[in-house]
Amino acid sequence: MTTKTTDAPWIRVVPLGGLGEIGKNMMVLETVDDIVVIDAGVLFPEWNMPGIDVVIPDMDYLEENSDRVRALLITHGHEDHIGAVPHFLKRLSVPVFAPAMANALLHDKLRQARMRDEADLRLIRPGEQHEIGELIVEWFNVCHSVPDSMGIAIETPAGMVVHTGDFKLDNAPVIGQPSDLGVIADICGDGALLLMSDSTYAEEEGYCPSDREVVESLPRLIGAARERIIVSSFASQIARIQIVADACMAHGRKLCVLGRSMVNNTKTARELGHLDISSDLMITAAEANSLPDDKVLILTTGSQGEPQSGLVRMSRNDHRDIKIREGDTVIMSASTIPGNEVPVNESINDIVRLGAKVITNHEQRTHVPGHARKEELRMLLNVTRPKYFIPLHGEYRMLKAHADLAATTGVKKENVFLLTDGDVLEMDRESGEVIDHIEAGHIFVHGLGMWDESGNVVVERRSLSHNGVVSVAFSRKAVDGSLVGKPKIVSAGFVHTEDADDLLREAEDALVSVLDQSLKKSVEWSEVERIVRTTVGGFLSHRTRRRPLIITSAIDI
């Protein structure tokens, strides 16, 4: 990798995830001697990733430079920022610095992974300074949809670097502190060297609504319902849990919290003092089923149509404890994340079929986002006055909108860097440029298995989901490898059963002469497989305009 020839102090910024996508956030900041990593998140599988549990960043670059990696710095406790921490710690043994809520969630996550005793988790508080190698790191409060969200300021030999994490400007949040612009201004002094800032709502004009709007509307909706109420929200929306609990108190209802992540997060937030909920208010599912409907509110997960979430299982009528009934009111206290529209709409349709009324954020103010819009982003740019700017956390159009916004606030156009995952940006006080690009693609996780994008597992699964599978089996003589009898071809998910027999029989006939000729000479198994795929695949493609996954097996007799 090339570098600047100047003797001036320089830094490199290498995004390994989170640029061009919502999730998988991981940013690398490095100097000559030190590397720190900011966040280690997951991306939840998209429609074209069949069977995948989560997607994590490619961490090969970090492992190759492990002698310089000093720490993992966490901004907040959302899965797209901490979900990959166990995978990170399996490859690098360094301290993890995290604010209170994220720290508590990581303790539980590492306990489940049986790694807690090995991990060096360090609790940080806003305003504390930590010397990490030659870097001085300080966290500052920002307002977001999970408590203890923070941005990070890093004093480097080249100048001050500010990473906002996810944030918005809300002067009266329900839980937690407002984004501390005064502290940020003091940290930046005459201006930051580099600002890296959240871009999720960079296309939206104005200001993000305050959670106080939900404080006004959600209790009103709860008070208006006459029968049982089910509220679905993100498990990390701790402020929303408090709003729902307060509404239960005001309207004489008991609160039943369901769903593993919702139960765990509620427990953690109560222990940290973020939630003020009396134990007398909370009931079990069994108690909820025994009380009158107008005395019960159920809070659960499933606002994004997650297949195993509480609300989706209720919508399918297969939840172990709760059955949706005629007259129930279901409140979706979340906005649909782009890409989740189909499963969300399916679950809403299923709920309505069961006789419940569904209220979403389209009809009533049941949710506000946790990300800054244009005026808030502009305000932060004016407070930090950076020489260089990198938009973070968003799909490409969001990053581009934020980059254009930065150029209107005084950042020189040539100092605004619209990066993609894997770009290596090097800068000093005088100039910056992208000097290299490294591998930073998806790593797919399913159970204990992991594959990168060059592997064939996901490709094969996509083929299976679109075209099905055809299995070709034949026998050959062990002595000379010649074909014995006819091949047998069977299929699954490829053609309708009534059409399959004749088509596959013709494919067997087409394959016989080719195999009989090919097996007369000594050939490697890989060549045999290629011949079968080419012959059968070509025949089926010609007849059906589809090309299934073809699996070949042989029996030597």
C-alpha cells in the first residue's frame, strides 16, 4: 500500500461496512503505529440472501494488521453497531470500550456466545478521556433511539477526528441526554480535521420530530381502545417502553412484555435506571390471558415482520401464549425499514384477517425516527467546521445527499469524500486522497458456518430459490469406468410433477450417449461433473428457459 511521502502526521480512514448500506457498521482509523475500530455491527439478511442469519464485515484487513489494533470503540447498543462484536473478538483480542447500555447488552451477548470471561469490556462515560496508543479518545452525548448513545472524538497527531454515531437533535428526549453541541464545539476548537456523520435521513428536509410527539399521541391511542391492546416496537426503543408503561398506569392497564429481546432490554434498562416501571404493573402472559381485555396491554417485537418475532407469530396464530382475537387493537410503533415492506404488510394482513384493528405510523404518530435530518446535519457541520468530511451510515443516495449538503456549508468540494466500503483514505493537514482499496465485502453467517461473497453457498441457494434442483445419478464399472445402464434424473422445485416424467426421461436419453462416449476414456471426476452439467443444463434450459442447480453422483460397481 502506498503512502504520502511527506513527513507531516497522517491518518488513514478505512470503512469496512456501513457505507452504501444500512447496517454492518465498522470504521477503521489508523496512524503509523495505532489502529482503532469504531463499531462492529451486523446487516440483517436481504431478500436475496436465503437462509442467512446475519451479514458481518470482512475483518481480514484487521487481522493482517493485528499488531497495531489497539481497541474497539462502540457508539451505541444497536445490533447494526454491536452485533458483530463476538465475531470481532474471536479474531482480535483487544479491549472493547462501550457506554453503559451497549456495555450491558454486550455482556449478555458474549455470555450467550460463552465468551464473556475472555472479553475485556470497559465501561466509558461521556467526558472521560482515554489514551489508546498515541490517540486520545473522548465520548460525548448524542440523542438517539437507544439510551447512552454517544459520538466519539479522537485526537490524532494530524488533528481532531469526530465520529457522530447515530444521532438527532432533540432538546427534550424522553430518556437520555440531548446531543451536546456545546461539548462538541469545545472539542473541535477552531475546527475538526475530519467529521464523519450519520446520513440516514440526509435526504429529508427540516428537523426530525421529537419523541415528545409520541408521548402525546400514543397514550391517547391507548386510552381510546376499548378491548385488549398489542403494541409492537423495536426492542431497543427504551423510551417507547417507558411511554407505553406510563400510558398503562394512566389508563388502568397491566403491562405484559413478550419476546426475548424485548424482555432482556427491558430488564437491562430497568437495572441501569433508564426505565421507571413498577413491578406491580408488569404481568406474565398467563396473567394477561386471565384478566379482562380492557385491563391488558401486550408489548412485543415484530414491527419489521421478523419471522420469529412475537407479533408475527401471533399473526400466524402460532404464538405459544397469545392469540389475536376479534376486537384487539394492534399499534405498530415503528416505521418500516426499507426492504421490509413485504413481510410487514403480510403480517398486517394476517392480523386484520383475525379481526383486530391495526394502527400504523401512516395514520397516527406512533413513532419518530432517531436520525438527524438536513437542518440538524447542517447545524452539526457548522459547529464542528471540519476540513474534511465523510458521510456515514446510509445507502448511496443518502451519502450523496449528505456530501452535497456538506459542500454548501463551507467544506471544500475536494475535501468531501464519498467513500465505499474498502476505500483507503489517507489525509494530513494539507490534503487527502483515496490511495488504495481493500476487500470489504459481505461475510455471510448461518449457524456456525461463514462464507464470503466469492464462495458458492449463497449463489447456490439463490439458484435453488429461483430454479430448483436436479439430481443426476448413474452407475459405472469400477474396472474401466464405463457406463452401466441409464442415468436416473430426479428434480425438486424445478417443474410441475405432471410435466416432470417425460421431460426428465428425455434428459436421461440425451445424457446416455454423451456419458457413454466420455467414460470410455480416463477422465477426472471434475470433468465428468462438467459434462453432466453442460449436457443436462443445456437440454433443460432449451426446453424450459430455466437452469436449475445440478448435482451429480456416481456409483462404482
